[in-house]
Amino acid sequence: MKKFLSITTFLAICTGTPAIASTWDSICSKCHGIIAPSKDVLIKKFKTKEALVEAAKNSAKHKKMPFDNVKAFEKAAKELFSREVSVKSVQEDFRSFFTPLPSFPPIPKNNSLTPEKVKLGKMLYYDPRLSRSQLISCNTCHNLSIGGDDNQKTSIGHGWQAGPRNAPTTINSGFLKVQFWDGRALTLEEQAAGPLQAHVEMNATPKLIVERLKRIPEYVELFKKAFPGEKDPVTFENVTKAIAAFERTLNTPNSPFNRYLLGDDNALTSEQKEGMKLFVKYGCIACHNGPVLSDGQFHEFKWNKDLGRYNVTKNPKDKYKFRTPQLLNVAITAPYFHDGSVNSLEAAIKIMAKKELGKELSNIEAKKIKAFLESMTGEVPLEARVLPELPEKN
Ligand code: HEC
Ligand code: HEC
Ligand code: HEC
């Protein structure tokens, strides 16, 4: 019997037809392929059975799918992936689950990337005169020589106040689909307007910033060059545009992981490759995917009193939801989570497995995944890390 089954399974793999009347064919296909996505679409979208089950549960929970038998989800997912993925994964490695990081993120039409703008944006990023106290710059909290963050639990801003949240890195931030832990800004331009004005961060006003910059002739010249053709180029909007342009150059496509994705088989150690498989198999990839390992979506992470996305939308469904953070350079941006409450990366990985996937990882597994995440550390372009010479006031 066993032999018979394995032969028919083998035939099923070769011909793409199921060996026995499967859960998928007898239950799921009543809707899927007709009023819901077909199996091919689901396999391509979710890539692992864990991720597919998770999505099915989510869809049922939010009443999108009028069917909620978790056992059936698990059986069907197992069938789908034993046919398609296990065959593939023996021959191929797990590279195909990931997306390499391009050298530059998408550049918006209304803020093209020019050397003049990037040069100005870099100066503004480093210039503490953009803060009320003239003590705090973007680089204070997003220090480009230590991973683009501040290595603090939560950031210290204006008047030595501690804000409520941990500073994420600005490195590769141009690839994020939404900005901030709760996604309250969509673009880097919109994002930059936040900290300049936030009381616990730089506590300035657009008027104050523009007045200060206009008193510095070299800045006025640089704005003219960066925004040619504009009559009065020293504006708050252009400040945010120049900073955003600079941020779009802070990319790390030279990490071992990215080199591996681009074809260098030896860029990862064997431990890192094992960690990569675990990352896929356990379903981390369901949320941490795409070029910076973030789906740009909001997922529940009930951790403390912070209501996350709910504060932005006031939709009760969004309580305790946070945007999936990117994982590039995560090994050098401790502490972790939106409140910076966890210092060790291994601990953060175990918490994720438990809270997001319902799985207990062994210490060895967590160590392998950590090794894998370490391969995502790259170097910020030297040009961005060399401190600029800031112009003097007249
Ligand atoms: C009675 C109809 C019906 C049955 C039976 C059904 N589904 Fe669904 N399923 C849906 C609908 C409708 C959606 C929502 C599609 C959407 O949001 O676009 C959905 C969503 C899903 C999703 C999430 C898709 C996504 O893109 O997020 C998965 C995964 C899924 N179903 C798997 C299964 C599996 C596995 C089975 C069988 C065990 C199954 N479904 C049975 C109707 C059904
Ligand atoms: C006092 C510290 C502080 C300063 C100064 C500061 N930031 Fe931040 N930054 C933070 C914190 C904390 C967050 C997360 C806040 C949240 O999500 O609620 C953040 C979020 C961000 C993000 C979003 C990244 C992501 O993963 O969502 C970007 C981009 C960013 N800051 C850029 C800047 C720029 C540009 C400046 C200067 C104009 C700046 N920051 C000044 C602390 C700071
Ligand atoms: C259901 C979606 C989902 C899954 C599955 C998931 N994560 Fe996460 N991950 C998130 C979200 C959302 C956060 C942000 C949590 C918060 O609010 O601090 C996060 C945070 C993290 C962080 C902290 C990053 C930082 O900068 O603070 C790490 C590390 C991480 N995840 C790794 C993993 C690993 C490894 C797995 C698999 C074992 C995994 N995640 C599975 C959604 C997910």
C-alpha cells in the first residue's frame, strides 16, 4: 500500500494530477478557481504551506472566506506544496523566494534624483540647525555610521524627552511601501515633515526652518541649484524633498545576502543557508518578503498599550497592528520591536515565531535564522557617511 501510494504520488508530481481525491479538489476547489483565487495563484503568492494556512485563517477570520476549517486548510496546504514546492526545493535552493535589492528604490515623478538635490539633502540631514534647539539633526537618531538608527530603546529628542517608539533605520527606507511603525506617512517626503515638527523630536516649525535657512547664503545658492527654475526655492516642501532624495541613496545592495541572491553561491555560509530555509519553511516570509523583507502590511503584535495602526485609522480592526518592519541591516539595529524592548536578535526571532506563527523555535533554529539575518548587513555608501561641511551663517 505504501509503495503504491508513493508511486502514484510520484506520478502525480510528474503529471500534475492528484494521486487521490484530495482535500483541495473535494473542498477548496468548490470556490477557488471560481469565486476565489486558483491554486496556482495561491501557491505563487504564499510560497509555503505555513504562509498559506496563515492567510486562509486570516481570510476566514475577517469573513472574506465563508469557510473556516483549519484542519482542512492544513491538509490542503500540505497537498499543494508537496506537489509543487518540495520537488522544486530539492533541485533549486531557496533563492527564488526572495527578491534582490535594486541599487535604487522607485523614484517619484515629482522628486527626481539629481546630484544637486542629494548633496543639499545630505547637508540638511546632518544639520542640527533644522531643530529648534539647534542640537538635533536627523543623524542624531538615524546615525549613518551605526546602522541608520540610534541604538536606544526609544529616541531622545527635544529637551531630552524620550519618545514612545524605537527609531527604525533610514537605510533602504526608500523601498518601504509605508513609513513609520503605524504607517502614518506614505512617502519619505511626507515622513520627513514629521520629525522636523514633532515636539519630542526636533520641535521646529516650517516657518522657523525656512527663516534660518534663508539667513545662510550658501544654502540659498544650493537650493537654487537643486530646484532650478523655481522663483523662491527655499521652502519647507523643498527641504523635505531634498532630504528624501538623499535618503533614496542610502541603500545596501552589497550585503552578502544580496550578493547571494544575485548569483554568488559562496556569499552565504552553510549555517546562513540553513537559516534561510527555516525562514521560508516556518513562514516568516509570509510577512517579511520583497526587496527589504517587508510586505508593507499591518499585522497584529499585541505587546504593550501601543495601539499602533488604530491610532491612525481609528478602525477597531487595526488595534495593535504594526507595519512589518524591514529586516535589512537588522543585526546592527538593536534593540528590537516598536518599543525597543528586546535587546537580543535571537530573542526577537523566537518571539516572532511564537506570536506570529504559533511555533516554538529551538535555540539552534533561532541561531541559524539569526545567522541568516546577519547576512543582510551591508555597507552604506561611503559618500553618505562622510560628514558634510556645513555652511556658516552670514
Ligand atoms: C465556500 C467557498 C470557499 C471554500 C470552500 C474555500 N475558500 Fe478559501 N477563500 C474563499 C474566498 C471568497 C476567499 C477570499 C478571496 C479574496 O479575498 O480575494 C478565500 C480566501 C482564501 C485564502 C486567502 C487568499 C489571499 O489572497 O489572502 C486562502 C489561502 C484560502 N482561501 C485557502 C483555502 C483552502 C486551503 C480551502 C480548502 C480547505 C478553502 N480556501 C476553501 C472561498 C472559499
Ligand atoms: C529624536 C529622534 C529622531 C529624530 C531627530 C528624527 N527621527 Fe526619524 N524616527 C524616529 C523615531 C522614534 C521613528 C519611529 C516613529 C514611529 O514610527 O512612530 C522615526 C521614523 C523615521 C522613518 C521611518 C522609517 C520606517 O521604517 O518606517 C524615517 C524614514 C525617518 N524617521 C527619517 C528621519 C529624518 C529624515 C529625520 C530628520 C528630518 C528624522 N527622521 C529625525 C526618531 C527620530
Ligand atoms: C504575520 C506577519 C509576520 C510574520 C509571520 C513574522 N513577522 Fe516578524 N514582524 C512582523 C511585525 C508586524 C513586526 C513589528 C512588531 C512590532 O510592532 O514591534 C515584526 C518584527 C520583527 C523583527 C524585529 C525588527 C525590528 O527592527 O525591530 C524581527 C527580527 C522579525 N520580525 C523577524 C521575524 C522572523 C525571523 C519570523 C519568522 C520566525 C517573523 N518575523 C515572522 C510581522 C511578522
